[in-house]
Amino acid sequence: MRKLFEPIAHSWIARHPEPLGVIEFIGGALFGTLPWLNYDAFLQSIYDAGYTVIAVPFRFGFDHEAIAKILLDERTSIRALLDYPADLPHIWVGHSLGCKYIILLEAHGQIYNQPSLLIAPDIADTRNAVPVPIPGLVEFLDAHGLGAIPTRAQTQQLVRESALFNLTGLISFASDDIAGNQAGLPPESDVGWFVSTLADRRLLKAELPGRHNDIIGVSMGEDVFDLDPHDGLVQRGPRALELLAVELLEKLRGKAEKLV
């Protein structure tokens, strides 16, 4: 595990000496609180591919639109501190519930001509937004109007009504029991819903074997220590996920450049 990240504002930054672009990463509800650690292998691979990486710690709360606005303000502050040219590409990458914040920003037109890569996207209602299950809590919050907003259905409606999402990539996992997979039925699978809804917007998509949290892992030299070790504690050599993510990021940058 290399020491790449330094704290700037409320995020962790790995500043590349010659960046191809800036990646802003938002992880899931539990692992995303320490993104520089839990997503270490993934983020280091993105850095090694030529990107400055902004790892934004996950903010827990149920007003997801308010949190998305905070993340947008953080992006603006950090870009000013980095003092990069305005035309250096900015790309959003999310995992799990972190994708929902990116989706809300784009659905409201607050990020424009900035590609996004969604990994196992979860546009959760209250149940998936609670990082640690507590019996009865979800039912109590929803019954008193304190649950996650917007809901899954409201978020889907925002995406359907938006003219954007033309610079979107998606990576899913075949055995994901949280976000679902590309063969899943849209009413039950967030991944299946995105594949169906964005089919006419030239969605870049790919699916890998594995489960929802297969992105989690810490680099140890050329190997990865898997924090979700259903495939074994140590994986040898570069993982297919990182290779695929770098490939899709390059394609998304190319699509964005054609729009300029």
C-alpha cells in the first residue's frame, strides 16, 4: 500500500504530476467512509493510469439531494485549490450508494459534459441507505417521513425526465445481490433498470463475475488483499475490474472530447 493520498478540504487527494483528468470518487455507505483505505487497490490503479484522484468520504444521511449538493461544493473548492486548467476533464466515479449522489447531480443538470462511471449502482430506499442494519429502524423512519429522499422511484423518474446521461458508463457484477445484474428485471435490479432505461443513450456497459463489494481491496505490491474475501484473501496480479475501469474511463473521455 503506497502513501498517495493527502487530505485537502474534506477529501483525500492523490495528485498526479501529469494528469489526463481528475477522477472524483464516492464509495458506498460503509466502506466509503474511508475510501483511501477500503478502495485502495482500485484508486491506486486509476492513479497509475494517469489521473488525479479525489476520494470523497461517504456522508451518511437520508436527504440525498442535500448531500449531493455538498459534494458538488466540495468539487468546486478542490478544483480551485488544485489550480488545474478549466478544460482538464473531470470524471465522476461511484460505487454502490455513492452512485446515487452522482446520478442526482446529473439529473438536476448540475454536472454537464462530465462523464460518470457507475460501479454496481444502488439508488436505494431507506433500507439500503442504513449502513448497519438495526431491527425496526427502517420501518420507523419511513413511517415518520424520515427515510431516504428521493426514493428509488423518484430517482428513476428524475433520470427518465433528464436529457443527459449520454456520457455514462456502468460496471456490474453477475452475482450482485444488492444492485443486481444486467439480466435482472428493472423492478428489482438497479443495474437492470439502468441498462434498460439508458439503452438509447449509448450507455457503455460491462459485467464481471463477482459480488457487490468486489471492488474493495488493499494493494500489497502486485497483489490485492481482498476485504470481501469470498474468493480468497489475496488475489494475484491486476484485477479485471481495474483494467476494465481504466478502459471505460478512456472511452468516456473520448466521448466527452467529441462534444466540446
